[in-house]
Amino acid sequence: MSGPLGRRGLLGLFAAGAVTAVASGCSERTVDGPEGNPSTGPASPGAGTSSPSDSTGGTGGESDAGSPPSKDEIVSQYADAHPGEFGLEVSGVRLALPEGCSAAALTFDACDDESGVDEQLLQSLIRREIPATLFVNRRWAQAHPDTMEMIVDEELFAVQNHGDEHRPLSVSGAAAYGVAGTASPAEVFDEIMGNQNFLREEYGVECDFFRSGTAHLDETSAQICRDLGLTPVNFTVNLDDGGTLPPRSCGSTRW
């Protein structure tokens, strides 16, 4: 799972939900990853497509060389920073693959330790050989070690960073869906890097992409994420409204 998008190239980008989502993807195209290195791979089939959209903004992590800044450096740099807009589609967050892509990519969120495992969904993806990216939270991984091992070993799946405690990413404590967000640059750093280090040390997974708990974040937090060398991503179509919709509302369940 090394390289900008891992061995499966374009699988991981830009859809959402604890259970599913779809977004525009590329088929056998070349896309620049966070380090500016091209990466190719098969498109991920999905239930639909949507218009490509990319609200990337600012400078920082995606193109910076060398080690990421330390926690002390992040705290010092952003001590007086205004959070900016808070939500799902803020400046600095990538929402889709590049314009011109015509396929679909699937991503799924594995959330906190209270979330279960949709084994039927995972096995359906494997049986049908559908690639997907799973944004995994540390607490979820620790609560479901057997499933986590399977996900890491499965060639169809790529694992990316879904935060340490599944909190919205904010420098001012903004909340989403009743979940309190991080409340300072230091907490933003911990939410990102706690899980980044856990996945590296426990599973040998080096993540390049980050989705915050609830997928909400503010503009300053998005920039901190990029400074740390990860690309914050969300989606163009959210099929389960942040895990709040019943299964029957999320599209066909006939796999």
C-alpha cells in the first residue's frame, strides 16, 4: 500500500459514508498523488456517477518534500489562525477525481469502536471483485482486529486514515451530528497523526489520504492536514447522509 494511491491506483477517492458512496473516477488514467507522482489503476465500478468537483485550496502538504512538521511546529504556526468555513466542502478538501474522468470510485468509512461490521457488504465487494477504499478509524480497527487484518490483506481494498478518535476536524471545537470536534491545532495534529502512526506501526499501511470523523472539517484543519502530507478528501455523492439513513434509503441492497 505504498505510493500516492497504493497498489490499486485510483480506488480510494472521494465518496463517503459509514456504509457507501460514489464519486467520479478515472479508468486507466494517470493521476497525480500527494507527492506529485503519477499512479494508474483500474476504475472502481459503482452505483452511479456525479460531476467532478475539486475544491482544493492553499499550499502545503501535497507537494512539500521531507518530513512533516512536528506537533510543536503546527501549534506555533496556527496558534492564532481563524478556523474559516466548517463543513463538508471547504477550501482545501478534494471532492472528486480530475475533470474528464467518467467512471465511479467507492469509499466506505469504518468509524469508531461502537460501529459494527457490514460483513455482507465486504463479502459482496470481494465476490464481485469490486475495488474500494476503506477509511479506517483507529478505535474501529482496535475493536475489530480480525476484520482489519482481512481488509489489509485483501488486494481489492486500500486503507486510508479516518482519524484517531473519529472527531470532526476543527481548531475551535465545531461539532457535527452531535459529535464534538477537535478544539485546537494540537488536537487536530493528534487526530490525524495518532491514527497515521497506528496504521503504519501495526499494519505497515502508509496513508496518503484523510477523511475526518463525520467528514466535517474547517479550512484551517484542512490546511494542517495538507501540511502533514495527507490530502483531505470527501465526496461528490453521500449515499447515507453520514450514516444517518436506514439501509433501504441508501440504494439497492441486492448485490
